[in-house]
Amino acid sequence: MQRWQEAELDAWLGANRRKPLVIRGARQVGKSTLVRQFASRRNLVLFEVNLERQTHLRGPLEKLNPEDVVREIEFLCRKGRMKDHNALLFLDEIQGVPRALECLRYFFEDMPELPVIAAGSLLEFTLANHRFPMPVGRIEYMHIGPVTFEEYLREKGEPQLCELLHTYELEEAFPQSAHLRLLGILREYLLVGGMPEAAQLFLETGDFRRVFEIQEAIWQTYRDDFSKYASGGDLVRLQRVVDYMPRGVGSKVKYVNIDRESYAKDVRQAIDLLAKAGVVEKVFKLYGVDIGLLMRASGIEHLSEEQMMNVRFTNEGKLTEQFIAQHLFFSENPRLKPELHYWLREGGTGNAEVNFQLAVAGRVIPVEVKSGKSGSLKSMLQYSLDKGCDLSGRFDLNPPSVQAVCHKIGDREVAFELVSLPLYLCGQFRRLFASRTQLH
């Protein structure tokens, strides 16, 4: 399954002052596969080692001598000498030897001609607890998440729909037949999710039951990881946060709703640990790493296939909010650390909440997510009043539209342009809004 980040890898490989690249992301999101496919498509000879398994490489790496490291790996991989090939060195699971991160500095300084990529799933823990000088300015990072809806659509063999999404402009009428087709595939994606192994299996077999087995195995891998960074009561709290996710996704975090038996600071620490591992995303609310894993945790597998494809979006909009969150979370430049923000106004004349705030072309755009075809604009109106915002976004199940909104709140008039996009256009949000900001 080809990922959009390959274009970023192309740019990295061709850079004049190329630095070792560290790919960061949760387990099973496809970091290793991305590197292998990239090497294959670019005809690079891949020298790959797993530092959790090849423990004998710890010595050469901790001596910070790239020549010794390369020599060890050449004999291990048995592909000849790297300098005799168009080679790519790949250090997978780099958290297995934390000082390998420090060694990357010397690859940059002593072997700049050799492209080096490292990847790690629990790398955030290594970075937080390291006791060695980090190679600041001598390595680059790239963050990746689950397979996107557009990647899934392309692999499904829908080039016409992919082209429509990539070229559509807001002034155009959106074909109704394409809209209905995309909604059907979207429902399929909500069940399958974006974990590459699960998505690829469904595209090959169309078997939801086998997909659920893969999702369960991935989730169990995450659970097994818990013991690597917590024990005792901390381990129990991690489990309680995970158990809370299916019912609490997209809701404002109240620690007492997660664990009534623990102090708030301890629950917060558990959430922070899961965020470091990439299992959850924090936005003062919680979102999971993948919509498919959350659907599986919600018990969707107990329904028949017909029921699954006809069921209304689960949890009234919370899981559609999860779908949008995981796409927006990784929609920025992958070289930047992903993050999301939301807006909450409490007290005064009443509470108001906007799901997300996104920076687009120097503007902050408020974004709401609706699971159906209509919804109240109360919070968006309050946001526009408080912030003086004249451009807003909404995701729902309707075809794309642009409308002028005018309303009075008390003795003040509020006016803004509302751009509504169907959920499946989330990958084009920044492109479409970048052109719209020029009109405001």
C-alpha cells in the first residue's frame, strides 16, 4: 500500500544537506513497510536491521563509530559493501539501543553520502528519558499515522474518485452519484480503519471477520506494550483509560469518569504515557490512534455484516469526530510534530464548544463535525462573535456547499461564511480553505 509520505522521502533523499531521518509513529501504522516500499520503488539496496533483535549491534553503536556499525551490518545483511551500491541504511526499532540516536550525528558528519533512516514505536519514551546529548540540528523527524481515507480509496481501485477529490473546487457542483459512492466507501473505512495490515486484508478479501481478528491482535500488541513503561497501579490506570476510550472519545476529559479510585494527577499521567506511545491523541479531549480499532473496541463485531453496513454512525458523532481527528492530526507537514486544538467557552451566557481549530494560510479556522446531514450552529456563532471570525468550516454527510450565515446574538450581529464539506473530503480541507482565505 503506497503512502503519501513517499513524496516526502523523495524530497529528503534528494536534499543537498541530507540528514539522517527518524520516522516516528505508533506501532503497526506502517513505518517499516513505508521504508521497504520506498527502497524497492527507488531501486535502493536496503540494509535493514532491527535493534530490538540484533542486540550485538549495541556495542558498535554506543562507541559512536559509524564505520564499525556499517561493517557489522554489511556482514549481517550479506549484500556486499554499502559504498558499492545505491544503498539505504535502515535502523528499525531504534529505541532498542537508545544511544543509536546519538550515533546518527556521526553518520551525518562522517558519512553524509549514506542515506540513513531510523524508526521506532516507543521513541517518545527514549526521547523523554535520554541521558546523552541529542544530535540537535543533525537529524530530521517525520511523523506518520494510519492509512488515510484517500490512500484506502486509491488502493481500492477508484482512480476517478481520487482524481475528483484532488481536483474539486468549491464553486463546482459535486456529482451526486460520486457523493453516494464515496459515502458507501466511507462507511466501509469506518469499520476497517487505517491500520495498514487490516486495510490491506479487507481490500484483498472483503472479510470483516478477519479484519476484526487483525484489529484485536494489534490492540493486544498495544496492551502488551503497557508493561514496558508502567507497572502496578500505573498499569491498572492505563487499562482503565483504554477501556474508557470507546465511550469517551471526543468528550471533554473528566478524570473521575475514567477512574474514580485514583487521583486526577495519576490518571493524567496515564493519559500522558498513552499519548507518548501514540495510542491516544490529546486535545483536552481524547481520540484513539485509529477509528477501526475504536469501532472494534465498541463491540461492532457482534453485528451481522448487513447490520454493520446499515448501522447509523455509532455514538452519535463521536466516532465520526474520531475519523476527522485522526486525519487532521496528520494533515500538516509530516516534519512537524502533529497536534490539534479545540475551543471551549464555559459560563457567561452559556457553554459553547467548537471541535477543532486549524491554522490554514495564516488564518485560524474553526471546524465542527456533525454525524448527520444537519446540526446547530450555536457554538460556531458564539465563536465568530468572540473571535471576530468571518470564515468557518463544517464536516457532515452533505455534498460540499458554501453559505453566508448572518445572525443576531443580543444586540450584536454575527456574519461569517460557512464552508461545509462531506467527511470524505477531510484530506482536501487545507487545500480548499487555503484558496478560500484569499477571499477574506
